[in-house]
Amino acid sequence: MRLLITRPEPDAALLADELRARGHEPVIAPLMAIAPRPFAFETEGLAGVLFTSANGVRAFAEMIGTPPRGIPVYAVGPASAEAARAAGWGDVTPAGGDVHSLAALVADRVAPGAGRLLHLSGKAAAGDLAGDLSARGYDVARVIAYEAQAADALPEQAVEALSANRLDGVLLFSPRTARLYAELVAAAGLSDAAGSVTAYCLSQAVADALGGLPRTPKKVASAPETGQLLALLSP
């Protein structure tokens, strides 16, 4: 299949490689660009670091470099956990792919009085992880490590592929990206063309965010993990 990738780099290129290995033809058209933001934090009294995306891991690595020793990481899912290990973190535990499962993981592994938790996130975060954990008695500090800057127009390669009816599907990983895709497609006058392009969505929340494209067929992953999303592409 010919599939539109909307993820920012470097995730877009990594996903494109995976799709080619599966026999698909990717069209890379990022709808956002990741911009790291300066931040600071104290390691004293830190009971764990929480990552809700691989972008947070990369922003940490760019700003801090070598991770502090002995501090465990709790990652939202396998991709962010893999990124944390690649960045040099030793004690890394993945959750089930969303902030609810991450909060449950922390509650299972860390006592509320064990110390402060550091949540490294983007400016626009899915869910309220810090609020959830704070309500359970945890001391959580959210640090904005990066900002996902939205494109102001549909990328040219996406316009060309949609206009020529050369797309079979689009891969969408977040509600914000799904809303942006719908808005930019409509602004480009390509809503009708997008009606024949299946949206492969990481979660039901992502599918629901496509309300601006009601004719677009949608398929939702059985779990909010990249592997389950790609499994939708199998015959």
C-alpha cells in the first residue's frame, strides 16, 4: 500500500523504513516539527523519570547528555522505552501505551512517599499524567522539554499524492495530529479526495479527532502501540 506518514522527524524516517520492510510505499509528510526547549531539574530526592514520548527522551539527551545514575525510568510504551535505553538509561520499564497505563504502572512500582517524580513532556500533552498521579498522593513535577510546532499548510508531497488519488492510507498517532490533518486537508480543498484514504489510528481518541473528515474510513489499533497499528495493514 501507498501510505502517508504524518509523524515528525526522526520518527517519520524510522517508520518509513519499517513500512518498506513490510512491502509498503511510504510518503513522508510531517505535520509537525519537534523543537527542544531549555529546562533544568534537580536529581536529589528523585524517585523516577516519566517519559510520555520518544521526543521527550531525545530532548533530554540533547539538553542533559548522560542520564543520571540510579534513577529509574517509566515510559509510556515500547517506543519511548527503547529510546530511553538507547539514550543510556539502564532501569527502564514500559507501560501499555497511554498515560492511564503509565499512571497505573507508577502506582504499582513506586510508593507515594518515595520521592519526587519528574515528567518530561511536550508543551501539548495527551492526558493529565501529573494530575492523575498527584491525586494519588505523588509529588510530580512536569517539565516541558520540547514543543511540537504545527505546519501551517499541508505538505506539498501530501497535496500531490491526495490530488492524484495515489494514497491508500494515512497513519495517525495522536489526536492533535489527526485534528491537524483534517484541518489542513480541508484548507487545501482535498476533503473529498481524503474520503477514499483509510485513516489508520493509534487509538479511538485519534479516530474521534478526525471529525472534520466524516467520509474518511477509519481503522483503530487494538492497543495504543505502533506494532498494533501496523498490524492493521496486514491483509
